[in-house]
Amino acid sequence: MISKDKPVIYYSHPIRGANGEQSTRADMERNCNQAIDNLSWLRWACPHIEWWCPGANDLGFQLLMEDGRINIHDVLWADAEIIRRYCHGILCHGWDASSGMVMEYDLATSLDLPRLWITTYANLCKEWGKFNENVMSLCTLAKERFSERIADSTR
């Protein structure tokens, strides 16, 4: 469940990556595992933010896709609804950028959500000094957006 007590930032990352439908299950697992490692770092560095990470919640979708019960468009629809309904910002980390990430970033732009796109280095922890200031600025803007939504809902 997504927290209603603090701002939520969607951590967009590659799952299939630039290879798209040509990606193997090993490619997807590697990308999701890297995202989960980064998620741990983000939660440690920014505990005042709820981070939503698709890769940490993707196994069920992957199993349904493998069985032909859903397709990539269904998954991307669900991701878009999470951004639209629950998120106050988005961090796109495109070490192997995908069309899904572009869609998520474009949606955040259309919703005027605070956003940041990082294009290098799969491991955030090792390169944190290069991104710290920008990520903290994103967190501040997301917190402001969260506060605005709380104020709007009490009117």
C-alpha cells in the first residue's frame, strides 16, 4: 500500500530497457535488482519520502505477462495510474532508458509534477555525490506538492 502520510516519488527505471521486447528474463531481473538496490539507498538517504519502485513490485506482472493474461500496455496503464493518483514527483533513472520510462516522464510533465531524469550510472550509491543536490531538490518540491494536495483536500 502507498503511504498517505508522506510525499510519494515514483522511481522510474528500466525493466526491459532499450531492448524492449527483445529483452530476456535475465535482463529484466538484472534491471529490477539494480532498481531495488537503488531503492534501498534512496529510502536511506531520503526517509521522509515514500518511494514507489515498479521493479520492487513487478513479479506478479511478469508472471501474468508470461502466461498471456496481460500485456505490456496493461502494465504501463497501471504504472500511469499510480503516478496519476498517488505520486507527488518522479525520478527517472535511465541507465538503460526504455519507452516506458519516457511515457512515465511525459505523463509527469503533463501533470506538472516535479521531475528529474538521471541518465548515467546504474548504481546511485556509488555516484551519490553527483546527484545528491538534484535529488534533494526533487524531494523538496514533492513535499511541497504533497502539502498542496493535503491543503486542497481539507477545503
